Amino acid sequence: MQKPIVAIVGRPNVGKSTIFNRLVGERISIVEDKPGVTRDRIYAQAEWLATTFHLIDTGGIEIGDEPLLELVRQQAEIAIDEAHVIIFMVNGKEGITAADEEVAKLLYKSNKPVVLAVNKIDNPELQSEIYEYYSLGFGEPYPISGAHGRGLGDLLDEVVKHFPTLSRNEKDDDIIYFSLIGRPNVGKSSLVNSILNEERVIVSDIEGTTRDAIDSYFKKDDQEYTIIDTAGMRKRGKVYETTEKYSVLRALKAIDRSDVVLVLIDAETGIREQDKRIAGYAHDAGRGIIIVVNKWDTIDSKEQSMKTFEDDIRKHFQFLDYAPIVFLSAKTKKRIHTLLPVINVVGENHAKRIPTNVLNDVIMDAIAISPPSTMKGKRLKILYATQVSVQPPSFVIFVNDPELVHFTYKRFLENRIRESFGFLGTPINIFARRRQ
Ligand code: GDP
Ligand code: GDP
């Protein structure tokens, strides 16, 4: 389930974001019909040769008023820390600069696979200019043009060659894998500690596949759990660790490996734009989601009741209308015992399978109660439905013409499925396919 991560590094203006947008293509502008999903243009999924990977434009990670060399150096460090493969981009029109050499030095020491891209080679005559870039020490330079989209295929072919085999099969179906995500200081580490200490669980650290990923395994009442990437929450004292975009990136890696994601919100500071962005990734990834309002001890319950807070969350996180909300305090451990039972329910729902005959009874009843309206003089016919996968539960409805499936009707069917089968905490997908 973990996807390879590719980072683009290079000094400003070499064309990183131009290439990023080209590689990510239309995926970044996927239309979400629920409001509240805000997207960040620094991280996105891209695809090449049927392989999906995460792409990071490190140039978009602002680190403050750092001088150019320092900024570029820190962005390269992030790429080295986070990525499996690095695209080192230089400007073919300007030759090698001091900043390029600075980046090269760091990348060289990192022992990560690096593919050198020489951008702005807008026409084939400029091809001969790329040879000077061999001197950077990363082997063959790949000439590309962000302006014309030239050379990207060859570049990606090379990038994909360096993808590691990530531990897909190591997941155990009996274990619920979950992670905690949220802004810096919402209390992620505190909550992990509270769960592990308070719940009288049997704990062991599992060394992950990546250098700094340490997962915590524990067992409680015969249910096994693994908290993903708790080491990722440990602060390592790097300057960029407190920047928003970096924390989103850490979250992204943890989400990838989880069944259930706890989206932490700080009751003391309230909901911030950043919370929504982080939650949006968990939603997009199709994970089970629980919204955890931490630091509930700081709230005078008379002043701000749970109901008010819940209304506020529902208003700001409309795209997470399926997610349960848990209020607790990692510090005083109040209400902490309410968390694991909800994780169990969401974990189960995320993996739930509905038998085809039962599903079809529900769908046919729904159609009988509220038949689809006509579109352009044609009426949608739904022949039958079946669940095609879990985690998240995904359904296919076979119809006379998929074009006739309006998103509001899809939403109606989703609601009927939820009412009938109780998919609390998990997103569900419905796809329409043609069947004569
Ligand atoms: P970043 O700072 O590295 O992300 O660079 P940008 O993607 O913002 O690009 C910097 C400038 O270079 C912009 O004006 C782009 O339009 C331009 N640019 C990007 N790729 C190419 C290219 O292949 N050829 C030319 N001529 N210009 C490009
Ligand atoms: P992280 O950056 O998300 O891992 O957050 P930490 O776990 O490091 O917590 C950040 C700060 O919030 C620390 O000073 C904690 O003591 C404090 N904190 C965490 N949970 C709670 C809580 O439930 N109530 C209160 N009052 N403070 C908390």
C-alpha cells in the first residue's frame, strides 16, 4: 500500500513547479463535489507505466527568510529524508551555478538514487549543451522541456527504474493499522503515549522498512493494533520540521500505510485551515477516518459544549460527514477509553463486504422509492450492483449508460447504502459501468 515517493529538487526558477504540474497533469484538478477539500499543490499523485507514486515539489516548501543557498540546502535535505528517488533539476540555459553545486554535494553524500534533469532544453539543437552537466556526477543528464513537455517520458522511465519494492504484503489482516495526523502540537505524540501507557496494552516496537519508521504494535482485548510511524512524530530538531507543508508530507506517508487515520484537532486553538488540508489527504486516500478532538481538558464544558464543537467540525469538514468524532484529553487521559472501541468499528467497516443479493435488495428498493429522473430525454436504468473491493468499500452499479448517472443520484445511493449497512467512519466509492 505504500507508494514510492519522488522529490524534485533544484534552485528556484529552474522549472520545478512547471514540471510538477505537467507530471501530475489533470489529477490535481480532480473536481470534488463536497466543499471543504483544499488541495495543496506541492504534493500529488502521479502515474507512469501503471505505477502510482507521490511527487513532491520541494521548491514549494517555504522555510522562512533563508538566504538562497540555505533554502536550497534545506529543501534538498527534505528530499533526501523523505524520497525514494530524487529528480535533481538544473536550468539548461544557465549552466551550473554555485547553488547547483551545493545541492549536488548534499545529494551525492545521501546515497539516494538521483536522476539529473536538465530543463529548458526547448529545441533539439540545444541537446549538445547538456554534456557539461555530466560534471555534476550523477551520470547521464536527461534533457527536458517543461515548456513543451519534451523528454519527460525518458526521465520517468529512468525514475521508475529506481523504485524500491515496498512492503505491501507485510500487512496482517487481523491487525488494525492506524496513524495519528494533525498540525504540529495538536498532541499526536502525547496521545500515542497515553494509548500505550493507559490501556494496559502489550507493546513492542517494530523496526520499519525505512530508516526512521518505527511502528508500535499492541494488543488489547484480543484485538491487535499497530500505530504507524510513531517515530515520524518524534522531533529531530530540524528547522523545517515545524513548517506546515513538511508536516503534511509526514502525514501523507503515514496515511499511505494505515487502515484508519485519526485526524487530531486541538480543542484549545480550534479548527484551522491546515487541519482541513491534512484531513483532505486521508479522505482522498480512502482511509477510515476518526476526528479526534484533543485537549478537551482545556475546554470549560459549560462554555463550549461538545454539540457546539461538533457542529463546527461538521460545518468545516463537510467532506468527512461519515467520520465519527471523539473528544478526549491525551494529557489527563480523560475519555481516552472511548477511542479504541471507535477504532474497532471503523476498522471493521473499512473492510466490510456486503453480499451481492443483500446489496441489490437495498439498491432496488432505493430505485423504487426514488427513480432516477431523465437526462436529455433518456432515463437511467440500473441493472444490478456488486461490491468489488474493500478498504475502502467500493461498489459498481451496472447501468444502461454511465453518462446518465448524475452525482446527486450517486449520493442518494451512497446514503441508502450507508443507512442500510452502517459504514460509519469509512468513505465508500460507487462506480457506474455500462451493461446492455
Ligand atoms: P521553480 O521555481 O523551479 O519551480 O520554477 P518554475 O516552474 O516556477 O519556472 C520558472 C520559470 O521558468 C517560469 O517562468 C517558467 O515558465 C519557465 N520555464 C519552466 N520550464 C521551462 C522550459 O522548459 N523552457 C523555458 N523556456 N522556460 C521554462
Ligand atoms: P505533536 O506535535 O502533535 O506530537 O504534539 P505533542 O504531543 O508534542 O503535544 C504538544 C503540546 O500539547 C505539549 O506541550 C503537550 O503537553 C500538550 N498536550 C498534548 N495533549 C494535551 C491535552 O490533552 N491537553 C492539554 N492541555 N495539553 C496537551
